[in-house]
Amino acid sequence: MVKRTSLNLELELVAEARKVLGTKGTTDTIHRALEDVVRRERLQSLAERTFEELTPEALGELRATRT
């Protein structure tokens, strides 16, 4: 879904983000920045998991079902 909207943006910040992200337009820059924020949050959440359920026995069972 796409929604057209008006935003008040700091153009210098957009220009700096465009350079960092390697994007061309403002819309692409904002989309890429939002994607990066979501990706970072998902990676942080994954890094904080303990995976206690992945015992050596459980891993052995998972591997056995792959063949």
C-alpha cells in the first residue's frame, strides 16, 4: 500500500542520508532509511534471543529430518 502525504523535512538531513544510502530521490531515501531501521530492530531482537530450546539433542533431531 502506498499513501501520498506531505512532510516537513530537513533537506540537509535528507541530502546527507542520500549520500550515505546511495539513493537518488527523496522518496527512495526515506524508504531505504525506514527499511534500515526495521532491519536493525529485527537484527537486534534476534541477537537478544537465547535460543535455549536449541539443545544439542534438538539440533540433532533437526539435522536428522533434513536427510
